[in-house]
Amino acid sequence: MACLGGEETFGRFVDYPFPAVLEKRLGKPCVNFGSLFCGVEALSTDPGVLNLVNQSDLCVLQVPDLLRQSNRFYRVHPRRNDRFLEPTADLLGLYPDVDFTEIHFVRHLLEQLSATEDARFELVAQELREVWIRATGDLIERLEPGVVLLWLHVQRQTGSHVDHIVPDAAMIEQLRPLYADVVEVSVAVSARSDALEDVMFGTLQQPIAEHMIGPSAHREIAEHLLIALRNLN
């Protein structure tokens, strides 16, 4: 089985991310193809990873991040999709009052845009939704094994408006003909779940570790996936 996704699949600061837990529980190889800082763009443009995933019997695909993708308003780095490269002419025209020169990350960009609290931001959000549906659908169609979508809701600390710009049920439903099942799980980052003491990190890495999910969250994800995988068999 192949597990494809972002930093939650990768399991930063965790000894046994959920693919490792699944491997132990299922007694079959479960290869972790999780990658830091990626979105659907990085996942779908790595031919080496896709070739390996397509040699598996089944693929667990973590639902990709909605923000980290190039669209008609901005461009992201092709591998580190969290990095904002440049605004397009459409975004410059929509937000002539925003200075983009000191913005380097997608999240910072969207926080700046949403701070204006006007109708312009909904145009950007709708564009992200439409591009995400097309790109994620194209990715699933390129995956030859059956696909189980892992739809994670990660509770974070910030409470930012940007945290609510995520794939919703209607978007997941539009992809339904392409996947075998969907597993929906809600977990909290370490700082919110009292799991920080179980996370492995260096002294200077604590601010990063606080925003990652811990071992108990990975075990919970694995338990939910196990139910779905056994039902498929």
C-alpha cells in the first residue's frame, strides 16, 4: 500500500506516522510517500513518486491542501508549494492596494488578502476551490491502484480566517466517482492536544512542533483507516 500526502502523512517529529502503524497492523508493506510543504501540484508533477505509487495495490491519498496551488491569481514554487512566487496580473488588478514584495509564503499572502474583509477575497477563494477540484481529480485519475481519500480536519491554534479555506463536503463529493472510499478524521496539532511531550524535536524546533500532529493523532488516523481498508477487502 502507498500513502501519499503532505506533512501529516510524512509525520514530522513522530517515530511512527500512521503509514508505519498501518504496516504493523496489516502485516503488509505500507510505503510513506508523504512530503513536507506540498500541495496537489508537487504530488502530481513527480513522475518518480507516481511510478512507485502505481506499483502498489492500494493508495491512501491525503486530501491535498487548498491554498498551496498555482492559479490565475498567484504562482507557487513547483516543489515547495507553500512558497508564494509571484502575483499574476489578475491579482495585481484585483488588489492594487497590496504590496506583494515582502510576501514569501502562501498563507501570509492569503492572510493579507483576507484582512481587507471585502468581496474580493471570495473571488480568490472560489478560484482556489475550482482549481483544486480539477487538479485533484486529475491526480486521482493518474493513480492506477484504488484510492482511499484521507480527509483530515486539523485543528490549529491560530483561529485565522485562512484556516477555514479548506476542501468541503461538496468538493469531496464531486470527486466521488474517482475514489473507492473516503475516511474523515478530525485531529488537533500537538499544542492543542496535550501531545507535545510525546513529540520528538530539538530545542529550537518547538514552535514548529507545536503546529504538527503527534503520535496519538497518527494512531487515531490509522484506526479509522483500518476500518475502511478492511471493509474494502
